Amino acid sequence: ATAATSGSATELYWPEDTRDGEEDPPFDVMLDRLYEMLNENNPELAKRTKRQLKPPEVSSIGSTRTAWTNFQACCEDMGRSMANVSQFFLAELNTTGDTDGHNRLVLKGRYKPRMFESLMAKFIMNYVKCEMCSSLNTELSRDPLTRLYFMSCNTCGSKRSVAAIKSGYH
């Protein structure tokens, strides 16, 4: 857009749309034209769908341990390594645990599924979801020199540093 000054008023116009004596098209027509051009030039944006993540399936093992049975599937859906996700959950719950032979996360202590769901939402907001475009199509990498974690979005190309996973309470 180019700015043209006439007297005290500043008008914005598009060079290809300047026609002598014709009025600008209505807003809704211009908006439709914008969406058509966007779909022609970037068809992947038009096909964007919502991604559903599976809720964590949690069960008790005896009276002192809790198992997250679909842990591997949830990590694959989020696109994060099992080590990163387990480190986050262990730090947030302030407990010990490990993955067993069936790729379940076994934690010391009794926890309700609601606790896992809220922590999973917190993990997604901090380490999976892009802040610019809200896409879940991101990658988490660690810079070996600075030892910082960076999250880069595969959809919009933005990159930001994320906090290292440290102990805390939910």
C-alpha cells in the first residue's frame, strides 16, 4: 500500500486498484478477495484442522504407585521425546519414577487422572504450542553451546527459547 497525502488527509490505496472515477469495492468483497488470494497462494493454510490429543490413561499399581499406560502414544502425538515429558512430569509432581518395559510411565505416589490432564495441558502450553500461530507442529531442540532449549514452529517459522524443565509444583 502506498500513502498519498492530499491536503491534511492521508489516504491508502493499492496501485493496481486505482481506477479513475470508480469507488472502492465494499469491505466484504475485498475480504472475500483476500481469502481467495490466500487460498491460491497458501493452500496448506486452508486445510488446517484441529488436532485431538488422547487424554492420559492413568491406573493405580498397588497402593503406592501410579502408571500412565498410554504414555508413549501421548508423547508421539505431542511430538516430544519420552525423556522430556517424563522429566517434566517428575519435576512438577516432585516424585520419582521411570518408564517400564511396556513404555508406561510409573510414578511413586497416587495421582488422579485429572492431575495428569492439567499437567499435560501445562506442558503443551509451555513446550509444544506455538505462541505465534497456536500450531502444535513444533520441534524442541537444545543448543549445545548455550544449553538453552529452543522451540521452532514448522508452520509459521517462528523460533523462541523455552525454559529448561526444572522442579516445581503444579
